[in-house]
Amino acid sequence: MSSIWSTLTGFHFIDPLMLTLKVAGLATLAAFVLGVGCAYLLSRRNFPFRDVLDAVFTLPLVMPPTVLGYYLIVLIGRRGVFGQWLQEAFGISLMFTWQGAVIAATVVAFPLVFKSARAALESVGPQFEDAARTLGQGELAVFLRVSLPLAFRGVLAGAMLAFARAMGEFGATLMVAGNLPGRTQTLSLAVYSAVQAGDDTLANILVLIISIVCVAILVATSRLLQPKF
Amino acid sequence: MQFELNITKRMRSGGDAFLLRSHFSTSDRALVLFGPSGSGKTLTLQAIAGLLTPDEGCIKVNGDVLFDSEAGVNTPTRQRNVGYVFQNYALFPHRTVRENVGFGLKPLFGRLSAEDSRRVEELIHLFDLSRVADLKPSALSGGQQQRTALARALATSPKILLLDEPFSALDQPLRLRMRTELSRVLENFGIPMIMVTHDSDEVESFAESVVVYRHGEVVGMHSAKAIAESGQSLTETIREQVAMAYEL
């Protein structure tokens, strides 16, 4: 009991918790904007290789996170295609930073927003969008005033799943951002470190926090997905 | 109204090919496109609104070219200024009656201007929707939904009203009442209209001219006035057209 108290007051879990919320929050935001944008494009425009693009967008869902992490290193690593340019032009490196963790979590969370958003947008009857067009609305207004509000519950449910996924992200984050306590150590990485270090009390608290948040998100998601109209 | 249309559109759904060849011109203010389901009437209406792009041809209203494949003109729907009443009304389910009626007047960001707001209230009053103005469409009766759809289409002061089977979602007694009401509205607003229907009673009630469709082609066009002047009965002519359209 006293060890729980000392852990709770010792802030061993506050840092990783705050970092996790920051990383998962930003990653969800980025995945939301990108995911909804791509979903709208693929659900409304017909172009060649649309199925291939859909598969590529869904890939992070099925690929091992370590493989994704490797791809990201190839992209944004110090010798990476994009990373080298960033380093030379701005002196910025994303490796082993919390920003790098955000990118890793975004990639992993993206398909969850994309998939739900595409399904939700495709279920919006085209006649509502057509009605808005005959009422003088441009495509941006049609999207913001009709398609998105009508698909919003599905899109939001996808975003919540994405948040849960981003919170639990481990493999890609470890490869891109490492496991630096106080800098890039998120909750799931802290659990790993705590178990490795034999700190069962800390591990228990961390596991409990993650479990409660994930259950809360799943309950809220299933409520959102119940039909309303 | 001067209206001229001559369009071709090839469609493919599954293995079935469908060819729409639609052409007519008129100076009447009330035109009815008549024919069985799947004969191309609604596709023609959609092409007029810009919701369907023909393969070739042209569409002109009062000298304005809305579509001309040769000149490369295809005015986007939002600039065509047509009022469209959809078969199932397509009322926005997430908006109240008042918001539906004002939808085309409200800017993307910001509120209705005072003048537009007054127009919305006028329309709500005119269409007897005051009691339900704050309800969502799902809470309305069929007649109220149709009045909302009409009010919404008229709010943006369109130069032409397009009606796609406006009465098909209503049961018989209501249908008769709404017909009378629509005639009154068309008269009040003095707005030309094109209506799609497969109900011969509606041809009699509304048509100054009727265009008859079958298998994607125009098979006849008749002016009510010309029929009356020639001493024939409109009812009789329509009955013949029904028989022809449905291949009885």
C-alpha cells in the first residue's frame, strides 16, 4: 500500500501519462484531418488505382508496427529521404523526439479514421449533397454543411478508436522515438520499462490507467455508433 | 420561358446499357415529362440541374446556355439557379425546418442576413410551417415535408422549378390537396416549372405541354392549348399517350 502511495506521489507515471495524452491527442488530430480528407476523396471521386490507394492507406492496420517504424526511419531518419533534407535545410531531426512519436502514432492511427470515415461518408445519401448543390452551395460548403455532419458519428467513432490506438502505440514509436524517460517514454513504453525493471507497482498502475481509458473509449464509441436518425 | 434541350447520355449499370436521347423545346411555363419508371425523365431533370453531365448536346434556358458540349460549357449546379424538389424531398435530417428553408441563403460561415431571415419567416408562414419550424424533418407529416421542400427550393428565388415526382411519396387524399396547393404556389410565385411524373392525372392538372418518354427516348410532345384548339380532348390524348408509353 505504501509503495503504491509513494509511486502515486512520486510522479513516475505523471510524465509518461501527460506525454501519452499529448502524443495521442496530436496524432489523432493529424490522423483525423488526413483520414477524413483521403476518405472524402476516395468516396466521391473516381480515378484509376483507387483500390490500390485504398489498400496503401489501410496498410498500417495490418503491417507489424516495427515494419512501419522501419519505413519511417527510411523516410525521416537522419539519412532518410525526407530526414536528410530537414537536417540540412533546417537543422531539425525528428528521430528520438516526441514529435517523431507523434508521426509514428499518426501513421498507425490513420487507417482507423480513414476506414470509418470512408464507410460513414459512403452511407450519406448522394441526394442530400445534390440538394445542397441545387441550393447554390460549393463543394467545400457541401462537405462542411452536409456530408461531414451526416457522417460525423461514424467519423468521430473512428477518431476515438484512433486515439486509443495511438495511446497504445509501442513498436513504431520505439523505433522512431526510442524510449527516453521524460522525453519520449509514453505509457506503453513505461509499462515495458517498469516490467523490465521489476517495478510491479508502477506497472500495475500504468496498466490500470491504460485499461480504464481504453474501456471508456470503447463504450463511448459503441454509443456513438447506435443509429439516431 | 424559352427552354431548349437536346442531350445524349450513355449509362451502364451492371451489364445493362441505357441510352438517353432527350430533346424538346418549349416556350410554355409548365412542362410535364411523362413516362414509365426508367424511361429517362428523371435523368433529363438531373441533366437540367447539372447533377448529371450528358455526353453531348446542349441545354438553354431563356437564352442562357447551361450546357453545351461543343462549346465546352457546363455551368456547375450551384450557379444554375434552379429550384429542385427531390422525389423523397432530400430534406437535411440534421437541420430543423427553419434551417432547411434557409439553407441556400445562409453563408458557409456566419448567419442569415436580416433580409434573408425575413424571407425565411415569410416562406415558413406562407407554407403553413410555423408550428413545426423548430422540428427536424423526421418529425413531420408527408405533406409538411413536401411543403418544407418547396419552401426550401423557392427560398433562393430560382428562375425555374424542377419537380421530380413530387406527389409520389404521399397517400391519395393528401396527394389531391397538395396538387391544389402546388398550383396555387406556382401561380403566386409566377415561376416556370418542369415536372416529372408517371401519373396521368398530374399531366392533366399541370401541363401546358407534355413530353412523353419511353425507353430513354422522347416519343411525343403535345401542347394542351393546341389539343384544345383542335377540338380534341386532352384527357383522351393523354390516355392514348399512356397506352403508348406503357405499350398497352
